[in-house]
Amino acid sequence: DQQVKQNSPSLSVQEGRISILNCDYTNSMFDYFLWYKKYPAEGPTFLISISSIKDKNEDGRFTVFLNKSAKHLSLHIVPSQPGDSAVYFCAASRNTGKLIFGQGTTLQVKP
Amino acid sequence: DTAVSQTPKYLVTQMGNDKSIKCEQNLGHDTMYWYKQDSKKFLKIMFSYNNKELIINETVPNRFSPKSPDKAHLNLHINSLELGDSAVYFCASSQDPRSSYNEQFFGPGTRLTVL
């Protein structure tokens, strides 16, 4: 029972263009959503988060959008840079400390 | 300054052995976690401790036993290792998990290979 799903295992974009990573969830009780970035042989690094009371949160080149009615969130990276190439995980929690992760999307940004 | 550190980074061992993985955080967080990333790359929580008290215990075999000597350390001991235990194990920490803003900080991972 995968409550958080990232249906695209990989994404390739050109440097300077927008990267859009998507995430769907099934549990309407989730109240906090996070995106993590992971390089090979390293642990996930927190990137950006959003509370369920908001529909958008922006931090520099990174923006997360939340559509609660659709149970969907997305991460926009503009402009994409080669250093953004990594695996991106979305995660959700419901006030218990337990993060439920998606299976990750591998982003490749081509120079 | 490493915020969350794990030792060892790599661990290769035979089936049936007992091994431990250590984790330390210097962020002053109250809560620590163990996650397992399997061959399909799913990251799943195993345990969580808050101020040395076990608060999350997922359906993990009894062969896995976490130990938290203090709130800065959370170790994972695994008895009678099996082939299926091969995975990358990540330690993480955060402030109060009951807060909605539960950003967890991860260690670099320990790649366990059971032969």
C-alpha cells in the first residue's frame, strides 16, 4: 500500500529550462509535505516543504505546489542547472514524525 | 561539522552474523530515526526514538533492535543477519516529531551487504 507515489522514475531536461517533478498521495490526513534531494552515496538532503494549509511555497529556484483536492504536489525547479541532477523524493507526514516517502524520480539536467 | 554521522559506511558480512550500525547527531534534536532503503530504492521508516523513548516501531523483525543510550545517539543492532537484510540503512534526526514541521536530517547511510 504505497501512500505516496512518484510515477515518473526519471526526467531529463535541458539546462536553463524548467524541471517539474510530480507526486501523488492517497491519505487525506497528511498535513505536511517535503521534498528531498539525494546524490549517489549520500543521504537525502531536505530541499523544501509545504504545510497543507498552503498551496505554494517558494525558495529561490525551487517552488512546491500543493493541490489538496487532487492529492497532488509538484516541485518546480527554474532554471534547472546540471548540479540539480539527483534523485528527488517527495515525502508526507501527519504529525506523528513518520515520513512516508515516494519511490523517487531521477532528474538529469543536460548542459 | 557533520550533523548526522553513521559508522560504518560499508558493512559486508556473512549470513547468521550479528552486526551493529552506529549513529550520532550533533544538531541538538530530540528525535532520531532509522530508515531502510531496499533494492527497489524505497525509503521506509523502521524505528524512531524521542528522548531515548521508542515512539515508532514499524513491522520490523525482532532481529532488529535499536538502542538509544542518549538523545544524540541511536544504534541499530541486527542479529542473525539474512540475505534480505542487504540494503542501505539511513539514520535521521529531527526536532519534536509531533510538530507539523518535521524536517528530518539524514546521515550518509550504511550500505549493508549480507553474503
